Amino acid sequence: MRALLCLAAALLCGACNERPLSPMAVAARRGDAARIAELARGGVSPDAPSGVNDWTPLMHAIHANMSKSVEALLAVGADPNLACCRGLSPLILAAGYGQESNLRALLAKGASPMHRGEDGRNALDVAIMGLSDHPGAPMGACHADAARMLLASEPRLRETPRPKRVAEALRGCPQIQKLLAAP
């Protein structure tokens, strides 16, 4: 079983990391805001990566769609721009899942919509495409509300060049095409 987890991690993030989830990540995935605050008061970093994918607790909270955890982590000083494997940021993750409340919280704390992962995609690109590893956000999910929020926070996103596969996915997103064309 351990070998299969390692192989999955290697395919997702390019490395084998057998580290278990930290207590902060567990609290984040469970939506336990009180435990997050307690751990932070005890000196536990809200940014320490853990798990097979080496995500920060903030990313674990986003993956589990735990908005209360996202807010609690940001309140105790989690870095909204701290990226992990291949440049994946919390904002990119939330945009790909179409999580507007988490996007709003991240943007309010200074998350950068202009950040690009190593694959060249930014949060808007991933809002257009969705993320394939999440049941609620399959490839081609076309999260128009997330795109609207990102464009409102950073109008320069309209001008960013997009990787070819994002441009192809955009053809299937008429709502986002209209947003990009708007002044």
C-alpha cells in the first residue's frame, strides 16, 4: 500500500513523500477552527507542509472545502501565496475547485492572482479548466463566478497569455469569454 501511495505522490507532485498529515493539516481538513487557533497559540506553524503531496494546511483546507479552516488559518498568519509542488498555490487550488468563499478570503489576505505554477497556468486559467483530481471540479468545469471574482481583483488577468490547452478549454466557456471581452 505504501508503494502505491508513493507512486501516486510521484505522479502528482514529482516526488515520493511518505510524511503523514500534521496535526494542523488534520484540523484544517476537518474544519476545526478552534484546534487551528489552539495549535497556532502553541507555536505550530500554519504553513508547515505535510502529507504525501507536501501541501500546506491551507491547501489541505481548500481541498476539503473547509472555509472555516481557511479563515482560521489566514487569521493565525498562514501565507496565502505559499506554493508547493510545481508551483501550485492556494489561490490556484481554490479557483480550480470553484470555491468562491475561499477565493474571497485568500484575495482579502493578499493572494496573488498573477502567480503562475510551473505549468504556466494562473488562477484564472485553472478556473477556466477546473482541476481533474476533485469530484466537484472536473476538467472543463468552467467556474465563471470564480473567474469573475479573479478578474475583479486583478484586471490585468485579461491580458495574460494562456497555455494552449487553457485557450482550447476557454472555447467551451462562453460565460468566461464574455468576462474577458468586457472592458
